Amino acid sequence: MKGTAILFQEQNITFIEDVEHSLFEEIKEQCGCDHCSCMLDEKMVEFGSVSPVFWHENEVDWDYGY
């Protein structure tokens, strides 16, 4: 199942679209850590401190707003 992971950081909100739910679970397990990271497109990406993390099934319809 693919969807959009929504990460709330100290001063940013990051949307990771079209990812497997397993990647969301991996990030969710790191919630509250200072160095949240994951493999994305064969590259290690670090997001810093992330809390909380949400999941939106399917893609976000940016024209509609969600």
C-alpha cells in the first residue's frame, strides 16, 4: 500500500509522497529521536527531529487541499 507520509519537524512540515507504508512505519519508530533518517530513492535522508508523523493513504490532492 502506498501513500503520503507527513513529518512534523521543529520548523518544517515534510511530505513524502508515493511511499510504501513500511517506510512510514520505519520513520514512525524513530519519532522523537534527534536524528530521524531513512533510505529514500536509494539515498540515506536525514530529517532531524520529527514528531509527530502521520499517514495519508494514496496521494495528496494538492488542488483540493488533501
